[in-house]
Amino acid sequence: MRTLLTLSLFFCLSFSMMAQDIVLPAPQRSGGKPLLDAINERQSIKDPAETPIDLQTLSDLLWAAYGFNREDRRVVPSPLNKQELFVYVVLKEGIYLYDAKANKLFEKVKGDHRTIAGKQDYVYVAPVNFLYVVDKSKETGTGAYISCGCAAQDVYLVCASKGLACAVRTGIDKDAVHKLLKFNAQHEVIAGQTIGNKK
Ligand SMILES: Cc1cc2nc3c(=O)[nH]c(=O)nc-3n(C[C@H](O)[C@H](O)[C@H](O)COP(=O)(O)O)c2cc1C
């Protein structure tokens, strides 16, 4: 009996410690506002509501940031197609790594760590923050900043199209992110982007 109890406790504990990855719905790859209207409405809005963003919208935003629009090529350009970026997603529930091929978010850290996503109050209450991370071992130099800018602009335009609040940021405690996400020396966060519903 005691062995049975110990075993069930072990399985309960292991289950509760298991990563809670998130399967995303397929992104919507057409529709939305006309491109020129979205460009015309793009702006930084730095007082997002705290209300959550639904999974379909999150999937659409991630695809616009760093999804694939051809077999092995992304929606954003990169030097020699090196695809040197990673997109991490900071939610209230935890921090996740976006895998565009699997269309999944892989849990990296559990819990609310929104304070490491930036240095301003609006970051800490927003439902979604993206962190753009470069893999410097791919030796793309300043190219990574250009890829990141393209990704961030795509997200801005989808936010303009969907009527969401959005702001890109470089004000981040890089060391805190590095430590929490256990980066190796080649990984560096270069920008963040805060997304939420408008108030
Ligand atoms: C490279 C870059 C870094 C930025 N860093 C921050 C930041 O750390 N914090 C912030 O609140 N906004 C940041 N912003 C957003 C700017 O404040 C914003 O783009 C600017 O005020 C112009 O407003 P607009 O985007 O609505 O045109 C940044 C923008 C860029 C392009």
C-alpha cells in the first residue's frame, strides 16, 4: 500500500512539473486590412489593457514575426538565409520558445516573469511580450538587427490591422534575460515587443 501511495505521489509530482507546451492554431495567412491602411495606422501604443490575447491572434502575430511563407524561408529576410533569430514569448503563465515549423510554443520557464521583458511598467501588465534573440554563432553581424526590425514591423502591421496595442523596445535588462533563459555565450536578446488589446 505504501509503495502504491509513493508511486502515485511520484507520478503526480512529475506530471505537475512537466512542461506545459502550447499547440497553436494554424495562423491566418490572408485577409486583414489592406496593407497601405495598416502602414498608415502603424503606431506605438504603450498602455495595453491587461486582458489576455486569444491563441489564434497569438499564432497570427508569431507567424507575421517569424513564420515560414515558403518551404524553408521565413516571412522576414536574413543574411544568406541564415535565420539567426529566435522568438521567445513572455506570457503570464511562463516563457516559451516559438517553433514556427511545429507551430508550437515550447515552455522554457514557468510562471510570471514579465518584469524581465523590459524596464517600463506597461511591459509588466501586458498579456504578451516577444523577445527577439540572436544566435551570434551564425555570424550575421548587424544583419540580425535588420531581420529583427523586419519582424517587429510585421508585428506592428498585424497589430494595426487587428486594432491591437503594440510597442517595440530595446530597453531590456539583457543579463537578467540571459540568466533566466540559461542562454549560452552566443545568444543575446536584441529587442522586445509588447502586445495587448487597446484600452
Ligand atoms: C530601435 C527602437 C528602440 C525602442 N526602444 C523603446 C524602449 O525601450 N521603450 C519604449 O517604450 N519604446 C521604445 N521604442 C518605441 C519608440 O518610442 C517609438 O517608436 C517612437 O516614440 C515613435 O513612435 P511611433 O512608433 O508611434 O511612431 C523603440 C523604438 C525603436 C525603433
